[in-house]
Amino acid sequence: GLLETQSFHEADEDVVTDVDFTSMISEEEKEELKIELAKLEDEISTLRQVLAAKEKHLVEIKQKLGISLMNELKQNFSKSWHDMQTTSAYKKTHETLSHAGQKATAAISNVGTAISKKFGDMRY
């Protein structure tokens, strides 16, 4: 009956089962749902039109202010780059690479000194 509860879930909740709900609701409820569906579709259409008008207005204002897409991209890139540089992961990586670079420079310098010394020894 109507008071009995039935579970529509299967053992695996990720599996979606097709349940025919149309047989569970009256014709009157179906008509109400169709009306509600039409209203929602109309509202969504109206909202899309409003959004499009606002986006157009936004572009017009940006043009008047001299804000171009390229300027926005540059600003966004600069902000993103700055944000990334301030992260602890970036700082640690930068320090590690900087330290490794210093060690590599010292090692190359030592090799250069050793080679110069060898050439110096060969002159005698």
C-alpha cells in the first residue's frame, strides 16, 4: 500500500536504476508537474537572456574604461604568478634549486681550477 516503504537503492549505490515514476503518480500530479516544468524552462530562458544582457553591458563598460582582454589576461597572469610565488611549496623548491645551483657552480669552478692547475703543471 501507500504506507509501505520501498527502497530504490541497489547494493551498489553508484548504480542508477531506471524506475518508472509515471505509474506512481496521478494524472492530476502529472499535469501539475508539466506546468511546473514549463515554468522552470521559461525562467531558465529568461535568466539566460538577462545574463547575456549583463555580459554585454559588462563588455561595454570595460571598453569605456579601456580594459582590454589582453590587459585582463596580463593582470590575471601577474596575480596568479604572484600567488604561486608566495606559496610555501614554491619557496621551498626555489630555495632547494638555488642551493643546488650554488653547489653546481662551486663544483664547476673546482673542476675549472683543477684543469687549470693540470695545464699549469704540464708546462714544466
